[in-house]
Amino acid sequence: RKRTVVLISGRGSNMAALIEAASDTSYPAEIVGVISDQPEARGLRVAAARGIPTRTIVRSDYASKAHHDAAIDAALNGFNAEIVALAGYMRLLTAGFAEKWAGRMINIHPSLLPSFKGLEPHRRALEAGVKVHGCTVHFVTPEMDDGPIIAQAAVPVLAGDDEASLVARILKAEHPLYVLALKMLAEGKVAMEDGKVRFSAGTGLVENA
Ligand code: GAR
């Protein structure tokens, strides 16, 4: 099973979904650690309660973003991580870090990328009046919420939705999507090659042109 570390900044509901899926030993990834940049992140307590080792690595303890990322990299190596899953990690990673983990690091974002990258995607989707919103799991590249798309789930925007109702509907779609995408990566069914997503033969999934 692929040794996977989850990076969080807050609630950790996607992290909890991955921990839950990986508690089944037939799942091809195991969650061996959780790293947070926020000491108060609720996800840290959730992980600890499930017996998962946690580390808090705070940006202000380091002279630069590069030093902070180097400390995270060292912690990942300490966990012997093979895969990194960003789950509500709300900090842009340095290009060097992203390149080092290229093809082995994935992220979930609550929009149908490449629409609505960045902060408050739900609010901006409501403002734009889109009728379909959703979530995306993608390989991490140096640009924010960019990188080859592994999987997406579409969710309807309904009359009367506000940000909270849309957030909740999308979050429900995020959890199984992330479990699926990590499974595919851990079993080698998806890879990043030349900056594009490649699926193994027989999956029949859509690749970058
Ligand atoms: C999730 O909706 C995730 O997609 C989003 O933050 C939330 C974290 O919730 N991530 C981003 O916006 C990344 N750009 P969680 O801590 O309960 O998983």
C-alpha cells in the first residue's frame, strides 16, 4: 500500500474521508501521517483520534516560504511518504516543492477546473450564475489549482442556493471523488507524463489531448 501523507489547514473532512477509506486494508493507499500549517486545524484532532501521527509546521516559524516547504518536505521524508494528498491545504507551494513531488502529489478543489481557481469558488460560481458546479482532483503543478485533471464530479446549482448550501452539496461529492482519485493513483492506474494525465489501458478515461 502506498504511504500517503495528507496536508491540511482546517476542518479536514476530505482527510477524514481518505482515512476512513484507507482503514480498509484492501484500499491501495495507507494514510501514514497528517501535516497541518495551522496549529488549531480541527483536522489535527480528527486524525489523532484515528491514531494517525500528526505534525504542525507553521509558516511563521520559518524565514521564507522555501524554508517552510523544506520543513514540510523533511517531514514527508520522515514519514517515508510516497504520495502527498492536499486536502484543504490553503497555501501555495513553492515551484521547487511542487516539482519535487510532481506526479506524486494531488489536490482537491471545489470547482470544475479550470473554472473558479483560487479562493471562494462557490461564491464566485453563484455570482456567475452557473447551473453546474462541482469539484476536481488534479496533479499539483507550480501554478495554483492547475495541473492535469484526474477526476471531476458535477453538482447542480439549485434555485435558492446560497454559499452554505452549495458548499455542503459539493463537499458531499468531494469525499468519494478524492477516495476514487487517490485509489487510482496508488494502484498506478493514473500517472502524470510530460505534464499530462495518462490512464492505464482499459480505464477508458479522458486524457489531455
Ligand atoms: C474543500 O472544499 C476543498 O476542496 C477546499 O477546501 C475545503 C477543505 O475542506 N480546497 C481548496 O479550496 C483548495 N484550493 P476540508 O478541510 O473539510 O477537507
